[in-house]
Amino acid sequence: MNALARVAFALAVVASTPLVAAEAGACRPEAAMTGMRERIVSLQEQMDRIEWTTDRAVQRHLMDLHAKRMREGMREIRNRDLEPACRMEMMTSMMDVMIRHQQAMEDPEERR
């Protein structure tokens, strides 16, 4: 496994950490927060699919859908009345997904 693949794997593991913290952290255990957590998990799963897709046309299509869903998720976080610590956890999880999105947008040849 090359160094870039190892780094990508390590980032994926680290990216899931804030979500685990958000599940047991400062966010109130209510149905609205369950929906936000499910949205973040869905975004992470979409990024996994994008990263493993080899067809560039399919990958671009999935990236467009993912970008739309990220914007919707950020809008939801902004519109909800969250405790500051809970907002920070959700924003951290979204930031991790956005970083993965940006890295996937790079040309694969540049990443080597």
C-alpha cells in the first residue's frame, strides 16, 4: 500500500472520531439530533463510495450530489437551535466530510 493510501485510510479513521464523540457527547439525545447524525453518517458513506469509484464521470456525478447534500447539511446545522458544544461537534464532523470532498476533487495524478 503506498503512502497516500495509508494517509487516506488514517484520515478516514480520524474523520469518524468526531461523529462517535457527537453520539455520546454534548448533543441532547432527541429525535432531531438523531436525524443530523444520520445525515453526517450518510455523507461519510457517500464519500466512501466516491473514493472507491474509478469511473471519473460517475465520480463527478456523485461529487455534485455530495456537494448539494453538504450544503443542505450545513444549512440545517445553522438553522437548528443547538447547544454550543453540540454545534461544535456537528460542525467538526461536517468539516471532516468537506475535507474528504476537497481531497477527492483533486486530480488523482496530482495526489501521487
